[in-house]
Amino acid sequence: MLTEEGWESNIPTLPVTIYAHCMVTVYSTTVMAIGGYQNYQYSGKTFYFTFGEESWTEGPELKNRRWYHSCGKIRRNKESQEMSIIVAGGWDGSSTLSSVEILHEDSNE
């Protein structure tokens, strides 16, 4: 996090080595790391980081392992404030994925 003094580096390290993942803000104080390449394999794992608690916790497993994918946050419908996280595309180690997964931020689905 960037502060007036520079970049803050006292955030706990990730629970696993990871790259080619995506991250999305879930709540104002929580971000989610999704998929990627971990421990020499394609991953379907997710992890939450909550500021204030300063800790990482494991989230729901993706249906498809993927890396080099995209993710974002979308509103479920015009009237609702409920949001979902959309995870799309990427690579599963043998083919390029065209699948899309929806994670509901309030239900850990």
C-alpha cells in the first residue's frame, strides 16, 4: 500500500508462491487472489486478504484450474447492490479456456 512515506511492506506474505493469477477487491477492506500457478501446478485456489486483520484465508475452490485469466467484479442486477466476481478464460495446462465462473462475494460459492 502506498503511504506518504512510501510503499508499506508489512503485509503478510501470500500463503503460497503464486503468479499469473488475478486479484479483485471484494469489499472495501478485502481483496481476493484467484487461481494462478502455484507450486509447479495450475491452481483453482482462492485466497482472501483482509486489511485490519492483516491475514490471508483460503477461499472457495474454482471449478477449473486456471492461470493467465481475467477477473472483475459485476453487479448482479440493476436494482441490487449485491456483487459477484467473474473469472474468465486463461489456460489450464493443456488448452486455452473459454469458460466463465461466477463467485458470489456473500456466499463463498
